Amino acid sequence: MPELVKLTIDGKEIEVPAGTLVINAARQVGIEIPAFCYYEGLALQAACRMCLVEVEKAPKLLTACTLPVAKDMIVRTETPQVAAARKGMLEFLLANHPLDCPVCDKGGECELQDMTFRYGAGESRFSEEKQHIEEQQWSPVVFFDRPRCILCFRCVRICNEGMGVAALGVINRGARSEIAPNKGDHLECDECGMCIDICPVGALTSGIYRYKTRPWEMEYAGTICTHCADGCKTTLSVRNGRVIRGNNRDHSGINGEFLCVKGRYAFDFLEHPERLHQPLVRRGVELQHASWKEAVALVAAKFNEVRERGGAFGVIGSARTTNEENFYLQKFARSWLNTNNIDHRRSGDVVALLDALAGLPGSLATTADVYHAGAVLIVGADLAQQHPLLSFQVRANVRHHGARVYVVHPHPQREDKVAAQVVRARGLAGIGQIREKLAGEQSLVVLFGEHIQGADVRRLVEMLPATARYVALVDYANSRGALDMGLLPDLLPGYQPAPAPGLSLQEMVGASLDVLWVVGANPLQGRARASGFLVVQELFLTETARQADVVFPAAAAYEKTGSFTNVCGEVQRLKKGPAVAGPKTDLEIMGLLARQMGHELAPPLPEAVFEEIRRSVAGYNIPYATFVTGAASATQYPNGPIARQGSSELIRSARDTLFTSGTLGRYCSVLNSVRERDLVRVEE
């Protein structure tokens, strides 16, 4: 345990670990020392001088953002001298800052505005005319207004240190210094928008949000990103039923303030002109609009008829529907349709990992573990493209804790820049080359992709130290939850064995079934429909939906309440953002079908289904209070062997990048507008 240092701040005694900065020590006793350039987790800059404080016996004011605490130190943060210094600094900053608060997108959220109100720098002694420089557009999502910039360098540091991209830098010197993009007049980067949200003023603004509204005119819904499996919380800002922006400025999720381009901007699919709002029924060769009553009655009658004569059903679920919907779907299929022909697209061998870890409790890593581990092994995955939050955690771990990173991949990755050793090989062969080094790591987190599956997963566990913790990487927002909830032909919820294994997704697509029911998936992309009655629940008229007999318009994850389980097995709550006219949640659609068929499984309410999950699914008896308040709760995996009967050869990653997101990605105009989409390719 680090040595504790006692000091006094504004008359309040406090003990903090040695090395703590005064600015952070003050926060622990509720004292906020203002700063523009300081940002927790980034390199120290001391550029703005707003955090000046008095320290007893010091000959001058000192910057709290670079000053470590000392024994018996006495600090004063609000004295006439300190206030005068801060007022003077504000006067310098405002000397050339345009007074356009009424139209600036940062109005109401601007730190410079707040400090001006606080310290009263209401007039200037400078008579020179302010600079007038045209606003620059650096990308479809990033605009730069140079006169507003106060040169705090937050944007440069978050792009270089946090993202590992270095797409922003400083050119010129002294008073002529300015922020500049890496490609002269435009950016080539992750387009994550972190530079915009971290900017304390309105110098960097969003091409999606600019000039549309004000913070106090919106309502806010904290939900979980619907794209990759990392489980980042995104706060949707909603006005008049429309999502205007996404961010997580309150640091309330496992991702802190981090969001990639998909979490921050890829919500525009909600209003895509091809969005389905009314059920479709095939009449002759054409799909035509129908009422909900007609479509539900038609499907329910067909399901009952096939069930009564013992016909064959196939059910294909989704990795983007909620835990509640997935649990209800498999229960519907097994208890009423009498089939174990249920599956979804699998992208990582979680089942093999849980089986290999039988008898080794505590061997699954959380998102926080990736940040705190002494060493990280990355095998067969391009984290920066496929799992941006985990990639961010790895880089932060190296900066803050000096973690040793090992990369095993046949092709170059961004993590190579921070790696202690890189092995250009695939899977276990590459791990074998550094096995002796890994054996000496006492705190090792292993992140592996599809390169390792089946029997190789057990070999991986046997090769590495018994103290290692693991993450089997999967693709989409609820890929892990779909597995946990039993969307598998051979396993029930909680990985209990099914009495009679059914058909896999690949087998169902090619089989002659009486009914194929597809919920939120696109298995017929690139292939013709097999015989039988096809029912699809979807947001858009995908390749699969175009071949359906009945199409139900479904609500998106941002339009529903429920829960997702991320790649690390952490359960988080979805909160409904905008309301949508026409589509219904997949849970509502299933409830309507069950009721029409005369079989009420359970109330199709997310809260009721989640309670059933907590009671019946191993590892999901998480604290309810923690869940409803929006915090993440790690599930406890079954600590025993899994009687697996399926094949791991069905597992294949979609290899999405930062700018693609499966079928959903094609309907995100922001993702399709950035030039980087065509520059990035994830290698096998």
C-alpha cells in the first residue's frame, strides 16, 4: 500500500497517497480547482495557468495540476491573489476569443464560459481587432474554429496518447501556435470525435450536432452502444423524438468518456429512409403493407398449423437483440414450437473457453482488468479496429501502469507500437515462441479472437500461467448475451445441455423446413431462400427480409429497454431513447404471437423477463439495484465442464472495422461518409 501523506487544503485536513497531484487531492474533499489544460489520464501540460494556488512558504503561486502533495503542505485555492491571477488569465484568453456564445455549439457546456461567470472577467483592456479566420472542415464530423482555440492541447494529447493515432499536432511557435490536422487540410484518423468532446471551448465542433439545438433543450438517455461487443455506454441526446448526438461526458459507463465513431455518431440509421414502419405480407410475388393485426394473425395461424402436424421449425436469433428478447425467443422455440433448431451467428468460442476454465474460478477478465493487468496478450485480433475500447484500455495501461503487451498476429496492428514483443504468426504457434516470457507473468490478461477455437482453446489455457484471465472476443453488442441466453442448438440458457441437439444456423439455412423464423439477422445474404414459410423481424428490408412471407418492423436497441452482456461478460442496462411510430420491440412482437397462438409464456415485459433470467440463468443473479442504476455487473460463469455437442467450425468473425458494423453499418450515413472506411482492412 502506498505511503499516505497528510496535508491541508482550504482548512480541510486530508490524507492521500504520495505522488497525488494537488488538483486531484482537492477533489477528494469536494474542492474543484479550475483547469483548462489538465485532463485526468493524459500527460501534464501546465499550459493554461488557471489552476494556480497558494502554498504556504512558497514564494509564488504554483500550478495544482503539476504539483505533487507533500507532508504537512498547506494549500489555499480561493484567495484574493489566486482570484486575481485567474481573472488575469481569463482576460488574456478572451483577448482574441470571439464573443459568439449565442451561436457557439459549446454554449451552456463551455468551461471558459463557466470560468468567466465565476471570476468576472467582464471587460478587456485590449483594443486590437479580434482575428477573423474562416472555419475549417477537417472531416465530415470534425470542424475547427481557430479563433476560439485556447491552446490547452487536450485534443492533441487524447489523439496521440489515448487513441494512438497522432492525427492532431501543433504547428508554429509562441503566439502563432495552432492546432493542425495530420493531412494538411483534413484528418485521416479514427473519426472518434474524442477531440471534440474533450475540447473545453467551441474550437472543435461536431459536423453532426452543430447549430441544431442547445443542451437544455434536449432529453438524455444513457444506453449501450448497439454496434461492437465492448459495451460502451453512450448518452443519447434526444429532441422532438430525434437523436441529435451521442456522448458519455458524465463518465458513467465502463468506457469513461471514451467512444469510437460508431458509439458517438452511428445512430443515424434510426432515421434512414429505408427504415421499415409497417408490417409486410407477401401477396402473390410482392410484399405489400399490412396491419399488425393481419400480419400477427397470419403468422400465428401458420405456426399453430405446423406445430399441430409436427412440422419442422427453424429459429435464427440475433447478437443485437437484448438478453430478455433472446431468452424469450429460445423459450418460445423450445417450449411452444417444440424445436431445438435455434442458433445465431457465432463469432468467438466462448463456450470452449468456459469449458476449458472449469475448476478455475475468477479466470474471466473484465474491462477494468485489461486496464490494471501487469501484462496483456493479444492473439489473432486487431483490437483498434474491432474492439476499440479494449484497445484504448491497453494503451492506457501501458501509459499509467507500464504494462507489458504481447501481440501475436500475422499482420501489423496498432498495438505493435506499445508492445514489448510482437510475433508475426497465427494462433498457438505464435504463443509457443514467447511461452517462457508469458510463464513469468503473474498478472496476465489474454484476449483472443477466432484464430483460437475448439480444442485449441483448452491448449491455450494449458500453455499459460494458472493465474491468467481470459476474454474470448466476439463481434456484436450482445454476442455474449446471445450465447448466455441459449441461442444455441445444443445448449440451454446458462450452458446447460439441451436434451436433443437441433440444427445449426448453417444447417437451417440449407435445410427443408416448414417454417424459418429470423429475428434481427440476415442469414440469407448472398444465397437463395430454401422452401418453407419465412418470417423476419427486421429494421430494414435486408436480403433475408426481401425473401420473406411476412416481415415485422422491429425497434432498434436505442428504442427499447432491456440489457446487453458485453464481450467481458458484464451486464448493462439499455434505456429507451427516442420513441418510434410503427415498429415494435422484438419482445413485443413475440408476445403478440404467443398471445395470438393461445400460449402466454410470461408477460412480455423486459423487467419481468429479466427477473426470470436472474432466477434461472447461471451467473445472472446480479444485484438488481446495481443494474437499474446503470452500472455494469460481471456475470459468474458456470464453474464446471460444458457438455458441448456442436462444432466450433461454425465460428467466424465478420472482421468489421471501426467504420463497418455488419448489415446495420450499411444504413449509417456517417460511417459511409468518412474516407477512412475505404482505407482500412482487417487482415485474416
